[in-house]
Amino acid sequence: MVKGRDLAITAVAPLVWGSTYLVTATVLPPGMPLTTAVLRVLPVGLALMAWHRCVPRGRWLWRVLVLSALNIAIFQGALFVAAYRLPGGVAATLGAIQPLLVALLGWPVLAMRPPAKALLAGAVGVAGVGLLALTPAARLDGVGVAAALIGAASMALGITLGRRWTPPASVMAYTSWQLVGGGLLLAPAAMWLEPPLPTLTLGQWAAYAYLGLIGAGLAYFLWFRGITRMPPSLVAPLGLLSPLCATVLGWAVAGQSLSAGQMAGAALVLGAVGLGTRAGR
């Protein structure tokens, strides 16, 4: 039986990820999405792996490679490309298709036919997030839009496969495997495509520490914990909290105004999360 406590703990992860867009746009050095993704996941992943001294073996070597690519390398790389090229709310909005993709992927991968409520919740969530972030002032960039959609699809498949493959180790060790694998997959592309990291200010060091320790280490641990305890159709709707958090932070920190349409969108998002979690149960 799914406990409300597990839902609440798992919901912390997308709320933390929603802060990524504001931190990236206002604090980090410009034009370095892949380098930022590597610095976010690899150091904390290596630290966790050294602490647990547990590495994947046998068939879990290729499984971790697949999950690392989907959940970390592709998702984080695409997330930061979108965060650098799009307003935070818009980037998070495009990721709102993830619950729909998870519901549809669960049928062929897990033999779990999506309930009508789950599909309805996904559609309502997309509509609500659209009202929340796609304002007349929103800037759309083709590369950023494509990156956001690719990231959503990658994470959706990673969530689904992560439920199918039960990890043979603790959630913390399982998290460290994927963080290290994803960071190692991203590192060559970052070194080849992007310039060296400039001298960082104290605020930028603090931002990277936050993105790594909280945005990667803690958030992924809570997210993978939820995936191992609950069905994907129950976890996926929580991802809608990310664009809601991004928009609220834009209003509270960056001084962005909230229109009546955006407030209606926020209500739809919360309703979609509630409907999706009930359907997932």
C-alpha cells in the first residue's frame, strides 16, 4: 500500500529541480550547460560511491549504463541546455509531458495499462503548466524547446525501466551508480564542445554546491527511493511540481508578476497532481 509519507518525500525532488532554472539563469557562468551538468552529478556521485564502496556487477553493469544515460546524462544535459536557452517556466512547461509519456510507456514495458484517470491527469497537467508559463512575453528557442522535450522523454523511459529493474543494492548506492555513470558519459562531450570553466565567484561556487549536493545527491536519492517503492504512474505526476516551483520562484525572487491565467494554471497543476496520484494508487 502506498503511504502518503512516501509521496511527500518523493515530491521534494521535483520541487528542488524547479529551482535549477533560476539558479542557472541568474548565478552560473553563461553558455556552459554540459559542463554544469557534469559538475552537478559527477563529484557528488563519486563521493557517494566512495562512501558505500559498492559497484554494480554482472548484468547490472549494462543496466546502470542505460539508466545513467536516460536519467542523468541525457536528462541533465538537456535540462541545462533548455535552462540556458529558455525562461525557466517555459523550459519546465515542456517537461510536463513526462507523466503522459510514463503512463503510455508503462503499457509495453511493464504490462500496466494506463488508467483513464492517469491520462486525463497528464492532459490536465500539460494544460495547467501551459497557462502557468506560456505567457505572451515567453521567449521560444528551437534548440531549447527540442532539448526540453528530449529530456522529458529520456526521464520518462528511465522512470519506467527503473521500476522494472529492482536494484540489488541500497537506494543510496543505486543513486551513486547512476550519478557517476551519467557524469562520465557527459564529461567527454563537455570537454569537446565547451570552453574551460572560468574563474568562479564565491556565489557561483555556492550555486554549484547547491546543484550538486541538494539538486543531484539529495533529490535523486529521494526520486529513486520513490521509484522503487511506488508505481511509475504514481511517481510521474509529481514531476508537474517542477514547473510550478520554477514559476513561483520567478515571482518571489525574480520579481515576475503572476496573471490570473497563471494562477488558474497553478490550480490546474495541483489538481492534476492530485488526480494523477489517485489514479496511480
